[in-house]
Amino acid sequence: MTNRAVPLFLIPSFFVSVHALATEHEEHQGPVSVDAEVGALLTNGNTQSSAFKGKVDINHELKHWRNEYIVEGLYKRDEVTVGDGDNAYKEDQVTAEKYFFSAQTDYKLNSEYQGVFGYVSYEENKFSGYKYQATAAFGYSDRAFEKQNQHLDYSVGPGMSMAETEPSEDEDGVYVPADKQDAVILRVSAKYVYRFNPNTKFTQSLSSDIAFGDEDNTRTKSETAITAALNGSFAIKTSFKYEHNSVVSDEDIEQTDTQTAVTFVYTY
């Protein structure tokens, strides 16, 4: 695999330096929480397929900083029919392969939830028409409201999106080379949490990297989920994910992807 991680390091150097210096001089560290999520589906018989989904969400509270790191992967193989008529045959093919990483750090402006955030993300989706898609942004974060059993957090700020398309062919069969795309964006994200009881919660997260150019891609992601605890460490999660690219590199590629999953979550 070629090295495609360069866009991750397009964060302003002053931000990295300030964050490293502040973290080094923290008077005390707060708790670290980790949610490890995994799911698998295997079928045999008339139809053969396999799918694996994994996600790790790490949250770290410091005196002046709040950090979150997310690593996520999806891999799926299906038995598909290749060819037509008498020449048709079945073949095992990879039908989905995606890897995603993001990191957000918030510098706390007060003892509540106001902060200044920095955010980076990097994604490789083999079936999106892009070799990679990356984002770097900074801005303001806060908690819009908080009640006994619910709260809403949000962040908003400017940034840059960076992407490279896969080579393709147009409708006339003419080769179209890979294209690197950089765009100024406004990143908006929000996460709503509602707790039905101590063991069951509903979460709704939404983020959008809004591009200003008519020909630039706006990427939007949403996840709706219900998580129910089985015991102190294990839970089961039912989720629906929605991802949309306003611009795709090939007319045969869908702008919208959806995913429904049931996974086990281990928290520590």
C-alpha cells in the first residue's frame, strides 16, 4: 500500500506545539474511557458472504484538554455472479473495504464545556471513487444544553478538505487520471445523547464538511444508535449510519452509503 498519510499532517504547526506543551505540563490526568466495538456476519449455503466491522473510541480527560480518538474499519466479501448467460459464474469478491481515523482535541476555556478544538480525519474507502479523503479543522466547541438525562454537544469551525480520486473511465471509455482536490470547508458536528435509564441510551451524531465551491465535495455523516448494557462492561448496540458525498468521481458510484449493524461493545 502506498503512503497516503501526508494529508493528516497538514495541521497548523503552532496548534501541535501548543497542545504538546500544554499536555506535558498538565498537573494531573483525568480518566481514560475506551469503547471497543465489534461485529461479524457469516453466511453459507446458497449465498456465501462475510462481513466484519470494528471501532475503537478513546476519550481522555485532562485538566485543560479533552481528547477523542476514533479508529474504524469495515470489510465485506460476497459471492457475486460474473458474466451473462452460459458464461456466468460465481466468484468471491471484496464488496466493501473502508478504514477511518479521526482525532479531536479541545482546549477547555472554562470548567464547563466551552472550548477551542482542533480536528483531523483520514479515510480510505475502496469503493467510494476516492483513494483517500482527509479533513483538518479548528474552531469553537460547547454543550448546547444539558438536562438530567440528555445533552447536546457541538463544534463548528473552518478548515480544509483534501482528497484524491481513483483513476477511471468516462462514458466514452476515455481514461480519466487521478485528481487531487483541496477545498476550504466549514466543519459542523453535533452529538445528542438521551438516557432512557442507567443501562440504555440513544445517541444521534451528525457531522458535515461543507465545501464552499460548487464543484467541491461536501461530505456528511450521520449515526443513529441505541446501546443497551448487558452487564458492567458489555453492551449491545444497534446502529444506522448514513454517509453522503455531494460530488463523486464516477457516475456509476452512488453518492449515498447506508449501513445497519448490530454490534457488541466492550467498555473499560
